Amino acid sequence: MTLPDMHRAEAIPEAARSEIERLLQTGDLFRYTAASDAPVSLLEAEFAQMMGSRYALAVSSCSAALFLSLLALDLPKDARVLIPGFTFAAVPSSVLHANCQPVLCEVGDNYRIDMDDFAAKLTDVNAVIISHMRGHTSDMDAIMALCDAADIPVIEDAAHSLGTLWHDRKIGTIGKIGCFSFQSYKMVNAGEGGILITDDADLVARAIIMSGAYEHNWKKHPGVAEACARWQNKLPLYNLRLNNLSAALVRPQLAELPRRVADGLRNHDYVAARLNASAYINVPAPLGPETRAPDSIQFNTVGLDDDAIRAFAAASAAAGVKVQVFGQSADNARAFWNWQFIKDLPELPQTRKMLMSACDVRLPVHLKIDDLDAVVDVLLGAIAAVTNAEAA
Ligand SMILES: *Cc1c(COP(=O)(O)O)cnc(C)c1O
């Protein structure tokens, strides 16, 4: 039984080659050089169409998209932005970068936002970022009802949720702005890159200009001339553009997305069913309206203390499967207590408890059933070794 390479990415589709060769031949890498149809512009048009959004703006990362989204909302100075206590450190960082204050709310042991804490903290914030962490969708019905009633804008951090549905709606299209990542560990891989989508012309016009559409480069973005003209020379330029090579890598992958999403979900659910048969493991169920698009699996250990959890992760690693326990590894970027760049960092007891037992295993969508069985056998073997040792 051989273990798959859990970090190998899927090959970039062959179709990218001729376009990349053309770009290499012409040196036409900057998105605003060509008079029209630059790869970045084509990607924006295709992505917006795929998502059913009016506008898309491709940028250098999802973090850049979140930062520009906050700026484009034109929030008051020192605005407070509610974010989940379980997210990637780049999210509170983008809030600070936009001169706003992150406000952290509790996350439950199903990795989703705790709605009681969310409602309580919503009374004192100016904007909300919902991180669908590891593609787990929080209760968007409840979140949008509360935020709409309070007239608070919602940014969806859908970095890791491309292809996820909530009811029949695409995640990233429910809030005012949706932000996605093309970093290599996400569903579409350009090494680095990001994109934001919205239906709001004024908002995207501001983001376009600040992303680095200096002078009249915004004229290469369709449907926003009036709004961009209004903001001409009034906004700083942060130069967070995507380059044509990255767009050429992404574009042919969009056609692969439905297959990747279907395979990812099949793989996840297969592994979840086998793991859930263990009394020591619980894979939380998705929320009712959610159709997931996972490329990794998260599960909680049941009845294991910290020493046993660490022993489980060590035994899995020794047998060839890396298990990240978010709260048990030093300096983990997803453990809120490591975000010490935040002033007056709060304690979140419920989120901390979840992070101390939540395990994370990559499941690249290209894995086959044999690969999955090999991975699960290692995980269950490691659980058995640890729990037998405890019982002895
Ligand atoms: C990957 C990720 C980010 C950051 O994306 P980058 O493109 O690397 O900036 C932000 N939020 C979540 C939930 C992520 O998974």
C-alpha cells in the first residue's frame, strides 16, 4: 500500500501552453499593454460570467482582494470589522492594512461562526468579513438577515470556497463582495493570485483604480466608465494587479472546476464516512443548505487529551500522513492567539477549544479511492495505536 503525494498539484491544462508561449514570445505580460483582450481582462470576464456577477477584478492575492474590498467600502476611519476567530492570519492582517480594527467572534466545533456571539458583536462593527474557512460555510441565511437589517456590508472571504453552493447560490455572490484565491493550495492554482466579484459599479470602480489602474487604464474594464471617471485622481494606487502569465494559468482551469469540485466532494465524503466509524473521530456534518467543494478534510478527535492528540498526529506523520492540529503546532497561522500583531487580542474560549482538537488533512482532488483508503488506514491506525496505549 503506497501513500499518495499529498502535496502534488494537478498538472496545469495543456491549453495554457500555447498562450504562455505567446506571452513569452511577445513579452506582453502587463495587463494594461494590449489595447483589448489581455489575458487578465479575459479572465475577469470569464470569472464574472461563471459566477453570475456583474464585475470581477483580478489582483495579486485573495489578501489583496480583501484589503481592496475594505478600502472600496469607504468605511469610517478606524472602522471595526467583524471576522471569525478561526481564519488565516492574512485576514486580520488585511483588516489592519486597511486601517481598520479586527473584532473576533467565536467559532463552533463545526468550524462555523457561532451565531450568538456574531449577533452580539455585530452591534458594534462597521463591516463583516465571513471567512469560509477550509470551505466550511457559516449560516449565510442568518448572517445576511442580521447584516441586512443593520445595514452592515458583508465581504465573503471565499478564498477556499470556489465551487461551494449555499442553497442554489454560489458562495462569494451572497455578500456585497466575494474574494477568491488562486494560491496553489486552492481549487484553481496560479501559484499566487486572487479575484474579487461584486454587482456594485461604484465599489468595483474604486477597487479597480486602487488596484493600480492609473491614468485611464480603467477604460479597459467594461461597464464602469462613469464610476471610474468620478473617482479619477481621487484615490491612492496600491499596485496589486495580476499579470498576464498568471491569468493564462488560471483561464483553462476554470473549465476543470466542475470536475475538481465533484471529485473533491466525493473524496471528502468517502473519507468522512470511514473516519466517522471510529468512536474517537467526529467529522462535523455540513449545514443543510451547503453543497461543499472540499480539497481537504477537518475532523475533531473525541475523548483524547492534548498528549494523545499530539501522539496521534506524530504517529500519522511517522506513517506518512501529515495531520495538522491547528492549535497544537507551534506558531500556527490559523490559531488566533498567534495574531499578536492585533492590539488587545481577545480570548475566545470556544474557538480555542475547537482549535486544540481540530485536525486538518489535505485531500487533493486527484486522489483515487485506493489513495484515500491508504490515507484513512494510516489515520485509523494512528488512532488505534494511541487509544490502545491509553487503555493499556
Ligand atoms: C488562502 C486563504 C486566504 C489567503 O489567500 P491568498 O491568496 O494567499 O492571499 C485567505 N483566507 C482564506 C480562508 C484562505 O484559505
